[in-house]
Amino acid sequence: MVSETPDRKVPHRRLGTAGPQTSVLSLGSWHTYDRMDFGDAVKMLRHAIDSGINLFDVAVYGIPGVTPPVFTDVLFSAMVRAAGVARDEYLLSTKLWLEGYPEQSMRDQLTNALFRVGAEHADVAVLGDIRSDDLDLKRLAEDLAALEKEGLLGCWGVNNWSATAIRTIREHALAAGSPGPQLAQLKYSPCRRAIPDGEPWAAVFAEGVSLQASDVLEGGILAGKSGESRQIGRDPGDIRPRIQEAAKGLATLAADLDATPAQLCIAFTLTHPSTSTVLFGSTSLQQLKDNIAALDVLDRVGAERLRELMDPFWVDRDIVDPEGP
């Protein structure tokens, strides 16, 4: 399958210090492809690849015994085949959950995720949230190092960890012969800035860990949607009502800048000096094209000016601990 000629190519940046060159825009799958017509999803994937997007976040979502898994990862496997995308044309990023670890090993999780998505290795794995105080970070680092050495895993990072926790596991990983975490997937938007822009994480980024900005549209709220049509992630600081209010001002600013609110949010996250890639979900080809056009908005407005204009919408300032969870 061949898509129409892209308006522009998405540039690439290195992930961390030892990770691959990844597109500055990446596509996520949580409750995304299962809400789309399959043919439309295939066309969108082909256009993403042709536009230079090479990183795709595809994971097994669901809680065993509580909620059944969704099938966006399985659908992605079929999309890849239908779009004629070769394995060396994209980077596969998956999630490894910690709730059942170590009873459920990292190896078992990874091999199951790869089976479902039809791949032999993952280029990136992102460790889920830490939800207990007794997680053995040394053992976890050693298990991940083993997967790297075997070629099942290219590199790994964390999702919404504290700065202290990621620095601790990095020390254990280096001792185990691993380069350590290459990215931190953090909530980052004009409204949620306290953690990625805080001093504790500045020290983490200085060690070579990259930022993967996620939840940049707050489940669509910052793009002008109600947020009621899909499941949205957790709300640190209980600030979502403030974000809904801020979305109104963001829409006005977007109109003044001849942009969409989504484009402003995506462009803003790229102004952080440690951002390697911005993760978002897209449910139509047009939405993908509009989001890619955020790169044009950034070029036109400029990073410094954009950060100045976004400052009034920073609603988690002095509310959320910059150290992180």
C-alpha cells in the first residue's frame, strides 16, 4: 500500500544515549485502533510510516481476572501486514507491567506481548507505574539486562516513576552491564509541567535519559473534546477540572496563532530540551496529518515564544510534587 505524498517528513532524535534514532512524534495504541474502521487504520499507519514516524507504542492492556485485554496490539499486527510495512521500517515499543512481578516474570510478559503483536523482539519496553513499596529494583534491573543481552529487548524506560526511583534502578542496571533506562514516559502538556520541568527530573535528564511526552492532550480535553468518550489516565493532583477550564483559553490562543489546540500542545512538548518523542493517539488520517502539522507551528512561533505563551495554562504548578509519584 502506498499513501499520498506527506506534506513534510518527521525528524528523528536519539532515544537516550544508547537507544535508537526515533521520530519526534510517535503513535500510541491504548483504546485507539479498536475504535477505528480497520481500513482507515491501515491507511493511517501507512501514512505515518511514509511521513517518517517510526515509533509505535503497542501494549497488552487489561487486568487479568478483572478486565479482559483490549486488542489494539493484535489489530496493530494485522495493520502492519495489510499496510505492507516491513519489520525494519518501524520501532516497536511495548509495556511491561509491575503489578504481578516477580511472580509473572518480565520474560513471560515480553514473550506474550511479542506473540500477540507478531514480532520477535521489542525495540523499547516501558515499565509501568510502581504501585508498591517493596519492588526489588536490583532484581528488576538484572532481569531487564538479561533480556537485552538475549536480543529480545533493545532498550527500556519507565512510565511515571519518581526521579529517585529511576536513578536508583539506573545504578543497578549499570552494575548489571545494561546501559540503563533510556527514556521516561511522563505526563507533559501546557497544564501538566511540574514533574518534567522540575529540578529532580532535570538531574535525571542530565544523565542522558530522554523524555517521552505522553497524555499531551489530556484524553482529548485540551483538543476541545469533553473527555467522556474514552477512558482517560489517572489525574495527579486532582486538577482535571482546572485543565478543562484552561482548555478554553488554549482554544482562544490557538485561534490567534492560526493553529489548533492539539497542535499547540504537541508543539509545546517539543520545546523541552530532553524530549526525544511525543506520544499521542490518532483515530483518523486527518487527525494524524493535523498533528504532524504541529511541527510547522513550532517552526513558525518558535520554542521560546511558545513557552511564554503557554505559561498561564500551567495548572499543576506548586500542586504536584516535581519529584514524581
